[in-house]
Amino acid sequence: MSTHVDLPKRVITGVIGGATLLAVVLWGGRLGVGLLGVGLSLGMLNEWIEITFTLSDKPEKRWVLLGFAWLVAFSNFWIPRAEYELFLILFVLLFSYFLFTAERHSGPALTSHFQELVYSVFGSFYLVFLPLFLVLLRDLSHGVDWTIFFFLLIWTEDTAAYFVGKKYGKRKLYERISPKKTIEGGVGGLAGGVVFSLLYKVVIFRSMPWLSVLFIPIFVGALSQVGDLCESFLKRAFNKKDSGAVLPGHGGFLDRFDSFVFSLPVMYACVRIFS
């Protein structure tokens, strides 16, 4: 299906999904944002499992990994700033589970079983612990303003990069991994983010520091593009076009929120530093 045919679906899904996310941030309180982060995390982790796991016990491993992930997110919500301890607990739980189920496999299957342990640990850090920064961002001073700014900034930079790259893009950004992305599109996305940041300060968040206006869209925008490339790397490594089909016009949760995962911790760090 061509991009022109997908564009209306993409826009409709984006508008409905974006409005829902912003409504949760505005009126859902800390609990709403926490549940939003958990929902996005579990959705992405489920697609990660679907892509990387191949053995016959995939259904059982799916529920084990999703259950552990939910337990970590739930515990982190009630025990803030315990990420390091929770990751250690999760690591021990996962290693123990894969150890005591290793007797089911032999030969090449045992190697695949161990590889799925590695995928589980990496996937948990990538898609469970990094999204936890959403609650930490919300808990900062002016956290609601910063969280709304973050979502709108990522969407603005993605949109600007898409249209600038489509019209002016000539030089490939990383053709081996993502053939359609261009350097011109990447620069256009960063420039669009700076313009949006300036407007957000002038119109909505006037106490936003001027250093943040310039540096946050550049740092966050650069990492969001790296996150997008990393998800493309994953799909190419496993020969997948999309991570899923749950979001019409966008693919899966990983397709839509890949840039969000990498840039969220950077956004949190930038707010801490520049404000």
C-alpha cells in the first residue's frame, strides 16, 4: 500500500491517539501517567517478544516476561527511584526462570533458549525501564507542562522531518538501515523542534528557561532519530516490515513510540540540567 493511501489513516490515528495521550497527562494525574507508561511499555514489549522469540514455549515466556515487567512498573510507581534495585531483581527472576526451564531444550534449541534470555534482559531494559522516565518527568516541577511539551516536540519533529525529507531530501542519513530517511529531513526535524519550542515558551509555558528552548529540541530530537534508527535496525535484523498492526497507518507500538523510548530519558536529564 502506498504512502499516499496510508496517510489519511496515519493522520486519523495520530490525532485520536495524540488527543488521548494529552488528555491523560492533563487530567489523569500521576496515576494516569503511570498507567499510560505501563500500557505503552507492555505494548512495545509484547511486539518485541513476537519479533525475537522463536521457540515453541513462546506463549509461556510471553506471559512470564510481561508479568515481570508489570510487576517492576507497579513497584516503581509505589517505590520511586528504585530502578536500579528493581532491575537487579528482574535480572535474577529472568535468569532463574530460563535456568530452570532449560531442561526442556537440547542442542540448537538450548542455544536459542539462552538467546531468548538475552533478548528478555535487553528488551526489559529497553522497553520497561526507559519508559519509566515518563513518571519521573511528570513528577518534576512543572511536570505536566514538560510532559506535554515532550510529546508535542517529538510529534512536531517527526512531522517536520517527514515533510522536509519528502520535498528536499537527497542525501541518505543511513541507507543500510533506513533507506527513506535523509540528512535534510533530519535537519528539518531539528529546526522544526526549535521553532516549536520557541512558540511553546511564548504562548504556553512562559517560565520555560531560554536555555531549554534551544538545547532540549536539539538533544531530544537527535536521540529520537537515533531511537527511530534503532527500531529500524531491529526490523531489518529480523526481516520485519512493521513491529505490529495495532495502530492503523503507523504499524505497531514500537513503530510509533521508538523515538519516544530513547529520547524520554534525555528529556528528563535536560530538564534537570537546563531548568
